Amino acid sequence: MKIKIAVMMCAALGLPGVIFGQHHAPPATPSAEPSITGDWVIHFQAGHESVSGSLHLQADGERLAGTVETGHTGPGTVENGKWSKQKLEATLVFKKHESVVLEGELKSNGTLAGNYTTEGRTETWQAERKSATALNSSSGVYAQYEALIGTWDVTAPDGGPSFAVQRFTWGPGHSYIWYAGSFIGPGGKEDPHFEGMLVWNGVHKNLDMLLTMDLKSGRAQEQGTFNVAPDGTIVREITGVFSEGVAPIGEAKVGPDGMSKHFRQTYRPDGTDKFLTSVMRETNDGSWVATFPGSEKLVMKRRKTSG
């Protein structure tokens, strides 16, 4: 009786008559392979630096072709490419650089990532889709650094009062980034430490940096680059150039020939309005140590605007 009622209800609703236990659903139609055709921004991790460039992919079934270009390799083509089950294999062929063997996969967040091999070494790469308007807007080339814009209080990992402040602000028309840092003394008074410009380099696809330090005399500078590593960490590679009589942090006063030293600062996003940062200096034997006590593990928190 219950089965008969169920069949009658299905008929009344315009549904096919189904007897429970005897219904077989039609086989599921396989979902279409996600397309990776389009323009991407690719980042090759090379040691402690990241080399970025443009990547255009064209998938036709399992066949994958396209073009690639970075400031380091120059233009190239995607050859012997294969795209299947959200994984890719290809060889990037350049006129002025050794070929790069690429393998990777499409991640759940929509990015591509994997390993590449060239010149006898294997390292990692990552790519994200290029926004249709990103490189045409006034701040587009700076988009991957935009998270730094603001005023940041620097503290030890366990909190406590801020001992430094860093500021990243837009230049006119978002044409460059102004960068400044100060130490905070007794009573919260700021002691300016450096300031200068971060400017987009269209060949190397990074930010070039030139800062003046020792703001009382102008006898020291920092030059270098800002790059974004595949994991999203922003890396500031620094060469400090010091004149006679200047005493760099952790060093004696510089002699008459001047001195240059290699430093590195990293900014790793940690949620909203927070970065984990480290400031390291390279020693004469090539090892890395904290630039000042505790600088290998610091926290930057965005200062809230009043009102």
C-alpha cells in the first residue's frame, strides 16, 4: 500500500514512477577540466630571491602551449606542454637562457604551483592569474605590495610597547611608494632612522629601493630591492653603504675607505593587519645573524587610524 501511494504521488507531481530500492541514478557526467588558459603572473624562487614575469597559457585538450617572459630570461615559449587532471608539465624554451623544465598543479585557491629545473638545480615556482585591469591601473604594478601601505608598530613577538614604527605611503598617482622608519624613544618620541623611495622596475619586475639613513648627516644609504616570494613573503634585499665615521648597528665605526654590508628583511603576512618580520645581517663568513638582539623574530601591527 505504501509503495502504491508513492507511485501515485510521483505521477501526480509529473515525476517518473519509482519503486524504492529499484531506482538507479544515471551515471554522473564527469565535470569539465578547469581551464588554465589565460594570462598569469609567474614567480620563480631563485635562492633567496624571487624572479617574476608574465606567463600566457593556451590549453587545447591535454595539449598546452603559450609564451613566457621574465627580466632574467627574456622572452620564451611553452613547448611540449601537457595539461591533465589539474597537473601540468612543460618546457620553457628561451633564446638567451637555458631551458626550464616546469611541473606543477592547479591549487584549490586558483593558483598554479610546483617545481622547476634549470642549470642543474630544482626550485619552486608559483603563478596567479593576472587581473584584467591590474597592470593598467595606476597602482597595478604595485598591487602585490599594497598590503604594506600604512603605518606599522614594531614589537617583540610577546607584545609590549612598540620600539619602532615603519610607514609605507603612496606617492602622487600611486607612482611610487614612500618608505620611512623610526625608532621610538622614551615618552614615545620618534627618532627617524631612514626614509626614501620604492620604485617599480619594469625589466626585473620588482621594486628598486633607495633610502637615506643617518638622517642627521646623510652619510649612509640603503639600496636594494623588494621581491615577493612564491609563498607570499615580501623580501627586502639590502646593501648598506656607510661613510667614514658612521657606526652601523652591530659594527665599529667605519674607516676612511667606507664600507658596505648585506642585510635582509622579510615580511610574512599573518592574518589581517599583521606581518611577522625579521631583520638579519650577513657576517664576513657568509652566515646570517640578527641585526640587533631579537630582530630575527619581530611583529608588525597596523596602527589604527583615530576617528
